[in-house]
Amino acid sequence: MSKKLKIGLPKGSLQESTLELFKKAGWTIKSSSRSYYPGVDDPELEVMLSRAQEMARYVESNVLDCGLTGIDWVMESDAKVKKVADLVYAKQGLRKVRWVLAVPENSKIKSVKDLKGKRIATELVNATKKYLKRNKVNAKVDFSWGATEAKPPELADAIVELTETGSSLRANKLKIIDTVLESNTVVIANQECLKDPWKNEKLNNLILMLQGALVAETKVGLKMNVIKSRLRNILKLLPALQTPTISELANHGWVALDTVVTENVVRELIPRLKKAGAKGIVEYPLNKVID
């Protein structure tokens, strides 16, 4: 029987972006809406979909060797697992998310200190209690089974809720008054997995490709032809990831230049390169960038 690494992937809001990340990293995972055990084009991987809230518990109990979940849920569960790597992406982009303290727009509550004796609804109960303890505030924290944003003001005075952009909170006429904690996706593993040489290497190779795919999300490649007399000026314009690759062309006096740059600078950079004398400029997408 061939060895397998049992990995848990988050089911729910992060599922689509996680499967897209794995595809870009080189693994095609096919999942139906009813299946918790999707197929993957790697005989050395066994994938299980699980709620992010439960992932750390399954990894701790060796049901899974490793998994992807939010660091918030690792902290909330207090599970004995090892964070192996950070993967900063969320449902809507490459960013961290925040658990925020929010109240109705017309509430008299202005800060955490005003929550004394009040009721807070949240799914992140333990972390919220620790937050209140740090601020020396005694308030009641109720577990919310969903629709947390609809709880104030009748069912709660305040909520602690996860947000990326704050748009959903604003739509429910809530205002943010503090950040309880920031979170991002992490790779976690149990000690048995990390002690197994084969599983540990398989996991590290997987992380390498996932991180490379994430870096590539914000980078593009640029190719261009440059006359040698203008090469120094062109190089000054390039915010290269590393030293650009330069190769001789058959046309004497010209070189080909290949480099990687951050995508958000390209719209200003290409006109400047052209003005400085670059010819045949080509921008191309990247799948992975491994440093």
C-alpha cells in the first residue's frame, strides 16, 4: 500500500478559493456538493473537507495528518497542533481577515469599556472572553449559531464578527468599534505527521508549491528587447524580484531582458520602459514564483 498524506481542506466560505489555490499549485481537486472526500490527481494525497472550526480538533486527534484552517479557529479550539506555515488568502482576496467588535450605529457603546454588564453574541466565544479579560471588562458572551449581524439590538448589545471589508456590517447598520484579533489561513499538522520523514517532506513540498502560487498571484513576468546603450537606464526603472535575466540577441547591439515585477506597478512601468527605449514588451502571467 502506497503512503498517503491525509490533509483537511476548509469547507464553506474558503472552499472555492482553496481549491483554486491548489489548482494553481499543481493539484486538481474535484468535489461534488455532497462529498466530503473529493478526488485529487495525486495518489499520495487523501483529501477531506471539514469546517474550518473543527479542523484543528481532527488534526490533533490524528484523524488528519494536517489541514488548512484559520489561526483564529486554532486559537479558539486550543488544540495541540503545530502551525507549519502561513498562507495569507481569504474568500475575496490575498488579505488577512478581522474579528471585530461591532454595535448598532445609534448605540451609546463607544469602546470595549462600555460593555460592562452587556451581552455579546459571537461564534468566537473563547477568544472574545480572553479579549474582555485583557480589557478588564465583565460582560456576558453568548454563542451565536448564525445570523450574528441580525442579533443587535434585541438579542445582543454587541457582536464579535468576522469581516474582510466591513460591507456586510454596514449593510446591517452596524459600526466597528474595535478589532478583537486578526486572522489568516494557516497550515497545521500534528506531531506524528511531523515526526514521519515521508509525510513531513510531502507536506513541506506541498507548502512550497502553495506559497509559490500565492506569491505569483501578485506578480507578472515582463520580457522586452533593449539596445545595449540604453540598458543601464532600463535597469534603473525595474523593481525586479531579483536581478533580471539578460541574454544576447542575434541582432548585434541588442539584448533580451526578462524579469518579474509586482503586477500593480505594470500600468505605470510599461509606458516608462517604452519611453526609455524598450521594444517588443510582453507581459505574461505566472503560476508559481519560488524564491
